[in-house]
Amino acid sequence: MAKYDIAVIGSGPGGYVAALRAAKLGRKVCLVERVALGGVCLNRGCIPTKTLTHLAEVCALVKRGGEIGIDAGEVRVDFARMQANKDAVVDRLKRGVAGLLKHAGVAVVMGTGRLAERKKVAVKLNDGGDELVEADKVIIATGSDPARPSWLPSGTDRVITSDEALRLTALPSSILILGGGYIGCEFASIFAQLGAEVTVVEMLDRLLPTLDGDIGAEIAKALKRLKAKVHVAMKVESLDVGQGGVRAKLSDGKAVEAELALVCVGRRLLSADLGLEPAGIKVEKGAVAVDEHCETSAAGVYAIGDVTGRMLLAHVATAQGIAAAEHAAGQNARIDYRCVPAAVFTNPEVATVGLTEAEARGAGRKARAAKFSLQALGRAVALGETAGFAKVVADEETGQVLGVHIVGAHASDVVAEGAMAIALEATVTELAQTIHAHPTLPEAVMEAARAWLGQGIHG
């Protein structure tokens, strides 16, 4: 039986980072992975989808070239080559992760791990053998996979999840997307820009329903500009598969036909069959309960990433992985979830951090919001990317910045300014008075802060 200080089950952005951090703290570490290093994020999530997002945006830019004096002629999409490019990006980063783990001295075991006892991990090796790993501390980082409602047709390649979408070798002529959350909207943006006929059906009253109310409306407009059809407050009552594709009946009685149906209705936490309950680990509705240190109800056993159900974001998993590794190594590390940014890589992008105005008021804060349109921002006009806005939410009594919400080009980069402001408990006055380089996109946040103060310059 191999013995280690820390064993990590799962090598996603939480697991492999936890293993690296623990190793750098001088601990002997074993990392168990059942499929591929990098987990969902690197292999079937963040990296491959963002690679396709970039390629789709390049396609859209080339199509618009004639408007600005760059005529490239007819644009032809070779989707198989795009997928090959995406695979090359993934392979390069996987090799990088493997190199980091090897250099840090982390033992990698390829197989399916589960707790045999509180300090033992039983591994069913991918080559068919078995291995028992003993460790003083265990970190569970098994992640999630796409949810698929049981009523949907199974055993057909016409009804797919994001996993299968990333393996397509040909661009579908038409696609029906079930779910208008961040995954559904990202794929809608990708396929629409590449020229597919896209239909999005969302059960709630707007796209991206968990975000600021103005964001969903803005992204619906963006998708419609790409000629996508958007149905909100609508259910798919039935979905039938035929030889040529799928046919969905909507709750308003209308029917939608498409070559493929892409199911984007959430993620399923991978907490089953891990030996958690016998080890005394509390699980609530599939989520492993953890404290601020990411430690479970069983001392010495930690859980990080999607399996905790806290915030299903790769960078949250990474932060949790670092905290868990440090706490397992004797440090007093903890997680602060107040200022976690989130991004949706549609075109235009969405990024948000902190509270919406409604959330702030619900929490008892006297909050007010102000917006600045990118149509009045020099850099956005120069880029030809004027769709969107920056919104700042702040406390009326103290001026403390409570939230920053952005729709626009490179919003995922710009939102870091908002995260820092919230982390440092900055006031909206401090945000407004911070001198920003010109012409840049982050000026939109400054302008929104000035608007909140009634000191707007360009809007």
C-alpha cells in the first residue's frame, strides 16, 4: 500500500492545483484521475469552448470585414479543422499540467478513486488492476457532468450535451438549444456566428436568469442580431427524433425542427459512489457540505470544486483547491466568496461580480445602481463593439461598491477591476476617481461610477 500525506481524487482546475500547492508545501502527494488530466475544464469545458468562441468571433469579424474596408471574399467554415485546432490547444495545456505535476513530484494514478476508509482511497485502475492509497488527508475534487433529464430521448446522436457538441466534426445546419443559461448562451453564440440556424428555449422569463436582469435582455438582443431565435418563459413539452433531426413541441403549441438538440439544463454533481456517507461525510442534495476551509464533516477529508455545489466555476475550484491544500498542510486558509467574478463568453461577453441591485436590497442594503452605455465609449466605438454596458451597484449610505456587472467586448477581463474594488471594500467615489488609461474598455466602469455619483462625463 502506497502512503502519502495528501491524496487528491480528481485532476480538474481544483484537484491538480491542490496537488501542486500541497507538493510545494513539502507534502508527499498522490493525484487520482479517472479520465484525463485537467478534468472537465480543460478537456470538455472552459478551454475547448473558449477556443471555439474565439474562432467563431474571428469568423464573424471576417464576415464584417467589408464594412471597414477589408474584403476577404466569401467566408467558408471548415468546422473539422476548427475542432482540430481546439484539440491541439487542449493537448498542449494537458501536457503542461502533466509537466507541472511531474516537476512537483506528484504521483499520478490513472483510475477511479473512492474512499475505502477515511484515510484510504481505493482505486480501480484504468488498466484493470486495483490499488489502495493511504493518506493522512484526502481532497475530493470529482467535479460534475452535464445534466440530462430522463424524459429526453436516449441512445441517439441527435440529442446531445456539451460533451458531444465539442466532439462534432461537422457544423450542424440547425440546432435547438434547451436552456438559456451560460452554457446554452455560449453555444448559441458560437453556432450562430458560424452560420448555423439557432433556436434557444429557456423555461424562465429571460436568458441568463441568475444574473442581473438587464444582462439577459442584452444577450437576447445580441443573439437575435446573429439571427438566432430566442424563446423565453417557454417549456419544451416533447422532443421527438426522426431520421432528419429532432422536432420539439413548445408550451405555446408551436413546433421547432432542427438537425440537433443540444441539452444545456445544468450540471450533475459527481458525488455518488465515493464512499462518502460511510466515512461520515455529510452530503446535501448531491453536494458535499464543507466549511470555510473546504473541510467536510469528516476531519481530514476535504472537498472542492463543483462537487461542493457552492459555485460551479473553475476559478472557484482553483481557489478552493489552494485553500484546502494549505489547510491540510496546517495553515489557516479559508475562502471568501464575496468577490468571485463570473464570465459568460457570448459575443458580446458578460461578466459580473458581487451583488445585483435586487440582491443587495434583499440583503438589507440601501442599494442603487447606475449604468453607462458602451455606445458612448471611445474604445468600444473604435473596435466596432458598442453593444452592452457597465453597471455599478453601491450602498447609498456608505458608497461601498457592492457589485459590478458588464456586457461588452472583453468584459471577462474588465471585471477584474470590480472584483478588486469589492475585495478592498472600495467606495464608488474611489472607483470614479481612479484614473483610467484612455481609450480603454475599463473606462466604462469608471463612467458608471461617475454616473452613480451624478458626475457623468460622457453619458
